[in-house]
Amino acid sequence: MPPLELTTNDFDQFGRPAGTFCLITNDQCGESLSLRSGDGHSRVLRLTLSPGTRLGELIERSVPEDASVLAVCPGQFLDSPTPRELGGRRLAVLPAGSTPLTEEHVHAFLRTAARTDAAEHARVAEDFFDLVGDSDRLTIVDDVSGTEAEFDHTAGACVWNQQAGVLDEGDQQIFPSGKLSVTAAEITTFDPGARLLGLHGDLTLRGWPIVHRHRDPADGADQRRLFEALTPLVTEAVTLRVAAGSIEDVTPQTPGAAPAAVELEKLLTDDPRYRVIWELGFGINTTTEIVPANCGPNEVYGATGGVVNLGLGITPATRFALAFLCPRSSLLTSDGTAVLGARKAVRRGRMRRVSSAGCGCH
């Protein structure tokens, strides 16, 4: 596969081009990516992250303080640098360790990032949080199956997260960017007792699943098996009955969904921590396309009007972390305004206009 050729100016989530642009890769990435300096950047610094070296250590030791940093390390788990290690640098990281990304997948997500409009993401995020903030009650609906769940985000503790927009000094973000979410506690610290207490009702799963694992290579075979067992959800639907943020029942909507429902029920029985809906996510990257495989960066997929997704579990507290894309679902405010999702994507038809001279007064 020929190298993917990009310039530093392709990635506008770093803001105005200036100073050093640092690309951090690993041996698996090799020479599959060619990056040259664009207008505004004084140079491109390319570093290799060796096995056993923390990303933060390498950045603090070898990267200029004012640099923009992009980390693309397929097959390698990257811990977030501490604020001290990151300093004033801007960091974007392609999640490429928890799911098995091929070279082709990496190239696809890099192309997506090059098309991403970070300023537009910032505007969408502002509109999203304005609408959500003005509505105590939110509703997630699936018009095809008729399921509906209510989310009162004022009930209990919630943490809202934004992985979208232009990076400021000292910020770090996923790459490609384009995800908003709400969790029951800090997103990186799993608390099995935390709940999205205001979430009640029925949710429809129908879309691509994602199965993340942690560092143990021995989990790879079961990760593949679990992902394959859940792939009927790409075309078939399952209903989750939820009370106070916890899954009480799993029901297939069609016979074709039964194997996925059985697998989910087994997972919830074997480890009840998966019953907690840990995250309600909202993909807003409308320039990306789904990569039809088990790919973590698919979580930013926004179709044309944004996509609801659900997160169960979080590694390493749970063996796997699952995400389910739900492109048929919509997020609505209490007055029925579509914040995001399938209803937001519905375009009204162009009004028919007669252009012939028919007024009779010419």
C-alpha cells in the first residue's frame, strides 16, 4: 500500500498553523504516512514511540513546548500525558490500540481528519449544549421501532464531555475529533456505583458495534468473537429496557437479532457491571464514513445529522468496553426539537416554485 501523503495544514483542529508540528508514530506505522510542512509551520518533527515508553515521557523530553502533536501508533496503547508532561502543547491521538486497526483503516481515519471542519464542530457543540441546557428532559426515540427513553440530566451527577472543536494550549483530543458525551462520573474513572439515574425507558440498538479491549493480547481472540457475535446489530435491532441508567432486559425485535440479544444477555449476566449505561455518546463528525470493522474511531461517526451511541463498561475495570452506534435514533428536547440524530437529518423538500410568466399582466 503506497504511503498516505498529507500536509500539516490538513488538520485544522490544531488551530492556526504555527511553530513545530510533531508526528509521533511507532514501528508498526513505519513509512506508511508521509507528512510535510504546510504554510505557517516552521518544521515537521517525526518521533518514534518505543515499546515501554509512555507518550507523556516522550513529549515532555523531546517535543518543543509550543508544538502541535499528532500521535498515530497502531496496535499500541497510549496513556494520556499528565498536564505537566503536556504543558502548552496541543495533542491529538488516534485511538489505535484498543481495536485492531489495519493500515487501510488508519489511512481512512486520517483522510477523515483532513476533511474535518473543527470550527464547525465547535459551533455544533455550542448549539447542542445550548439546547440540552435549556431542556431538563431529553428523549431518545427510534421512529422505526417506536422505542422511547427519557433522560433527565438533572437527576444525579452527570459529567458532559466534548471531544470536538479547535484545541487550545494544553488540550488533548481524540483524532479524528467529533464526539460529545455524558457519563455518570469522570469518563476515565469507572465507578460501578455511578448511574445515569435520569435514564428510563426503551432504547433500540441497531448499528455497528465496537468492542474495545485493554492491554492483554490474550483478550484478542475473545474480542474478535464478541464483535462477530454482535454484528447482527448492523442490520437487525435489539431493545434494551432501562431503569435509572441500568439495563433490566434485552429483547430482539426480529428473529435475526436473537443471536446478538443472547450474547448481550450472557455478557450482562456474567458481569453485571455491563448493565450500567456508562456513556451516552453523540457523534457529530459528518465528514466520516463508517469503516465496516471493529474500529474505535467509528465512535465519532455523525452520518448527516449526528448519531447517538451507547457505551457499556470501561477498560481496564471491565475486560471489554462496548459502544453501539444507533444512527436510527434521535435526541429530542422536551418540546420535541431535534437536537441530533435521524430526525435532525431529515431534510424538508424544496418548495415548488413556478418560474413561467403566468401572471397575465405582461
